[in-house]
Amino acid sequence: WVASIDVVENEEASASVVVRMTDSFTEQAAQVTAEVGKLLGEDKVDAILCVAGGWAGGNAKSKSLFKNCDLMWKQSMWTSTISSHLATKHLKEGGLLTLAGAKAALDGTPGMIGYGMAKGAVHQLCQSLAGKNSGMPPGAAAIAVLPVTLDTPMNRKSMPEADFSSWTPLEFLV
């Protein structure tokens, strides 16, 4: 059984929760929490995989700095935080929560500040979830996957000269 939470319905999933991009963080969190609660009831799941994210470049001088920081925060931190909360309610004991971090965010990211900031926050969230009294179910694991570059059609289009063989296939994440 697979449920999808996204901005569009996933016809391949057993169930879909569609979020509105125009909603605030608290509105999205409340909607997703309520709809997943209705879908699962008292049932628990083995894993919650948060594979949401995106990329936007720009340094501190960029005209798009604020817009890109906002977008990266929404795509990485909102989704990771909501997934973490869902794990506290619906993950089995000994279950798995995965979040999408990024290897690049282990260091400074001067050419992609919003991206690095958001992914660094995902890393911190994951470390906190792994700690005692985080609210996670007993024996549950929280891990962040830190790919370099994901092998997506958009990445191939934007970097046509790159060595695709060194990229992380999407199948690896799920």
C-alpha cells in the first residue's frame, strides 16, 4: 500500500493527498495530518519516505534570493516537518522515516544559499529525530539520504553535458 502526498494526484498510488501550494505551512500540515489520519485510522505503516525537494541557485546578492529561499524552505522543510509529524502518529515501532537531505549542504553553498540552508535544516531535523524524546515511535529510525545529483529528466535537461552515470537514480530513493 502506497499513499502519495503531493501538489498533484498520483494515479499509481493506492491513495493520494493533494496539497494546495497557496496554503500556509500550518494549513498544509493540518490538511495532510487530517487526511492521512482518515486514510489510516489506527493502522500503522512500516515506512514514511519523504522524497520531496527541488533546487534553486543564487547567492546573497541575487535578486531571487528571498524567493528562492522561500521556495526551498517550502519544498524541503515543510515536507520534512510534516512527514516527521506523520511518523509520530502513524509509523510502526521499529519503522523507518527517510528525509531528503543533500551532500552539498554538508559544506557552505555560496552559489545556492536557499538550497543549502533548507537542506542543512533537514539534516538537523533528522539528527533531532534520532535523539531521545523526539516523539518518534520506539525503535524507529530517522535517516537522511544525501545524494549529490538526482537523475531526473529536469536535471538531464538542465545539465546535458554531465556524466549521468555518477548521478543517484530515483529508484535508489524508493
